[in-house]
Amino acid sequence: MKFTEEHEWLRVEGDVVVVGVTAHAAEQLGDVVFVELPEIDTEVSKDDEVCVIESVKAASDILAPLDGEIVEVNEALVDEPGKVNEDPIGDAWFFKMKASDLSQMDDYMDEAAYNNFIG
């Protein structure tokens, strides 16, 4: 698993990358009340805004961590956005993408580096 400075986690499953937010991000957001997911089959570039999360504290964008195509979204989050707070690294993934270049994953932190990053 890799982590971005924007507090996203990335997990490679075969030829797709699963993307969610970290427990640290979920805690900082507070209670999540709304999630807007990207459309399946959307081509994205690294750092494109692809999701919106609204919590009782603020709205945040989730950025595409890699170039590629959105191949699946977690529709369960639309009905139950609170899952982001309950299980951010498990059931509350946001989308799966087929990366056009998995070597972009090398730019991100491993768990130890991320833990140092958040202090």
C-alpha cells in the first residue's frame, strides 16, 4: 500500500489500483455526510479532481493519484457516506482505476514514511 501527501491510500489489486482516504484524513474531516463519485470509464490525469467529500467540517476533493481510467466506483458510499469514518481503509474505498503507468506509484510513500509525514 502507498500513501499520498493528500492523505489518499493506494492499493494495487492485479492491474487496478484501489483508492481511498486514510484514517488520519477521515478523522480530520469529521463526520462525512456526502460523497460524489466519478463516472466509470472516465479518463483521468494525475491530480485531476475526481471525487468530492463533504463532512460536517468542510468539503474536500479527492485527486486522481495516477493517469488512467476509472473502472469501478463504490456506490455504497453514496447511500452510506459515514462508512468513510467507520472503515476508511477497508469498505470505504472510493474508486478503482486502471493506471496507464504503474511506475507513478513510485512517487508515493510507504506506510512508515506516511506515519512520519503525519507525525
